[in-house]
Amino acid sequence: MKDSIDDHVALWSREQADLDARVEGIVVRMQVLTRHLDRKRDAVLASYGLQWWEFKTLHMLRRGGTPYRATPGALAKQLSMSPAAMTNRLDALERHGYVVRGHDPDDRRKVVATLTKAGREVWERGIDDIQKLEQDLVRALPVKDQDVLEDLLRRLVKSTEQD
């Protein structure tokens, strides 16, 4: 079975004699799948009036478990961004009613961002739709192949984690 990437690899194999066609095919296919999922995910989030960065911030608050709160500094660290950029994100999410900021009940000197009911609800709808997109993509393969693919990708990820 051929796909559009086969044509890409054939073209570049003619242009670059030393091209490893297998590596090129694997990497470009991973990029195509990532872009596909990004476009689909962004369309889902747009239907809820969200952008990826907003959803990702809600996601970090939600994954922390009840009571779905974190300091801006902790969120900034989790998302690999500056505290100033996180402040801007939280300002926008607070305007939408998805988070509130207040003092930490255990230490009044600290400010915490807390996911609101509206924030949880929009996150839940978004994550449900995103998971359906991902399932639709992966379920194009038989379960046995899904297991093999997961293992192969795990090995690739593990090799990058050792850097």
C-alpha cells in the first residue's frame, strides 16, 4: 500500500543519493500525523472558543486533581514558560471565567489559580472530543498493530529521554 509520502521519498531519493529513504519516510509520516492531529484538535478547541495554549493551561490545572489549583509559578514551570507569560495567560482565562486567582488557603502569601466550574466543563468537553479524534486515528489499525506501534514509539521516546 502506498501513500503520498512514498512520492515525497522517491523524489528526494533522486535528489539526494545519500538519503536514508526509510528514515525519511518514518519521520515525514510522524510529522504528517502530528500536523493532522494539531489541525483537528485546533478545530475542536475553536468550536469551544479556545486556543491550544488556553486549553493546555486548563489541562495542567485539571491534571493536578481536586481542588484543581496551582501557583502561577508551578504552572509556568510545567508549561516551560516564563512567569510573566503565565500571568498573561491567567489574565485571559480569568476574563473568560475559566480560572480564578486568590490566596492559597494554607499560605496567604501565595497566589493560586483555581479551575472554575466553567473551566472544568469546557476542558471536559474539549478533552472528550480530542480523545475521540485520537481514537479514530489509531483505530484505523487492528489492535495488534496498535500494540506494536505503541511499543515502537515508546522505544523511540525512551531513546530521546536519555539525551
